[in-house]
Amino acid sequence: MNGERQVEAVIAGQPAMDGAGVKLTRIIGSPELNRADPFLLFDVFESDQPGDYIGGFPPHPHRGFETVTYMLAGRMEHQDSVGNRGVIETGGVQWMTAARGIIHSEMPKQQDGLLRGVQLWVNLPARLKLSAPGYREFAADAIPAEQLDGARVRVVAGQTATGVAGPVQGVVTDPLFLDVRLDPDRRFVEALPAGHRAILYVVEGDVTVAGQSRVVARQLAVLGDGDRLAASAGPEGARFLLFAALPLNEPVARGGPFVMSTREEIHQAFADYQAGRLLDAPGS
């Protein structure tokens, strides 16, 4: 399908609490929007009150999907059951493939100050849900940026129309992840593969998509199909995150920290976790 992508829905999300009492806003995975294939969950955490987040996310399991954590401010330490450890700082990204199983923790590394970031869950196809887990982490200085007329674009995953490639490559859903800053009243246009699902989260300011739909800070827009995004900043400029990826068009069964294809597989995931077999594919 050719043409500029239109806004299908604008979602503000709902207050939620996860981990050890971390206050956040859940946008995808909420009653307003259950999922946007292949995106399963989109959480935003933002507070300058340590009590809202300092408990962090102690060890917890996952199976069947990937998590993407992107820090807008502050620092978060990651440790997991397959030996990975690192600290994501402002502007850094962690792309974790839980696949057949992983147990990890995500803990803030400061006692006060602003903590702000997003976490996105991206589904895996059924054929890869029990594959080996993986982990990638990139600091801010490893993420390239391109300077356009009135725009600065950080390329986290995929490749832009001008050929700038992000450090995250080789993901099965062929994702594009851009962090875009727009000067006041400037327009940004980027090619997107037709047929890929795309969402846009406004971090600061406001943007008008396809000359019609205004999306303001802390709102997420689900975009319709088309071969490009056209977004214009308001008079105060804007910053937004753009994600696009290939839909899987497969059955989805969810159970807390597990996302599989059937309810039977969810029951198996819980049984494996309780028996200490989460990291082993069934039958191994």
C-alpha cells in the first residue's frame, strides 16, 4: 500500500504498577490496546521520586518474545540467568531475546533523580519461541545519528532511507526503531515498509501525522498501512520514538511473563519455571 500512514488510534494508556512497586504507564497491553502485532506491550516509566521506582524489577522469568528497553534518563542495571550483566544509561538500549527462557532483573542504579524510559515487548514467531536466548546492549555512543533538515534522528534498529543503520540488526521481525528530534514547525518524512506495523510515541512536544492527526506528549499513535511516515512538529518542536516491524499473524497466548502460541504452552512454561527447567526447551 502506497501513501502516507494515517493514525488509526491514539492511546494514552493507564497507570499501572509492576516489579517491586514501580509506577508506570501501560499503553500496549492495556484494556485500551491489547496488542499491535508484533508488539505485545509498551510501558513508560517516568518519575523524579525514588519511591516510585527504586524497588525496580527483581528477578523474574520470560519466555517466547523479546524485550526492548530504552533509557531516556537515568540508569538501569540488568543481570540474567545466562550470565549477562550491564548498565543501560541515558540513550542506551537493551534488546533481550527471552526465547525458550530467561530469568533477569532490572534495577535502578541511583537513589534519586529522574528515571525515564520505555520497554517494548516484541513477539517471536512460534518456530523460534523455544530457541536459545540472546542479549544485546548498546551504549548511547554506539547508536548512530543522522542530521536532516530540522531533524536529528538516532537509529537504534534497522536502517533509514538514507542508509544509516542502527546497531541492532538481524532480528526476525525486521524492526526499525528511531528516536527523532524535530525543530519547531519542521516536517520529517521516512520510508516504512508497506505491511509493517508501526507505532509512534511522543516523548516531548507534539506532532501532526499526515497533516491530519495531532499526537501530544505521552500519547502513542497506532499507524495504518502505507509506505512512509510524514510527521510535523508543533511550535515548540517535538521528540518521538518510531517503531515498525513485521506482523507475525500468528495465534497469541499470554500468561503473565510468558507469551506463547497456545494455552498448553503457557501451562508448560509455568511448570518449567516452577521445576527449574525454564532455560531448557521441553524434551531436552
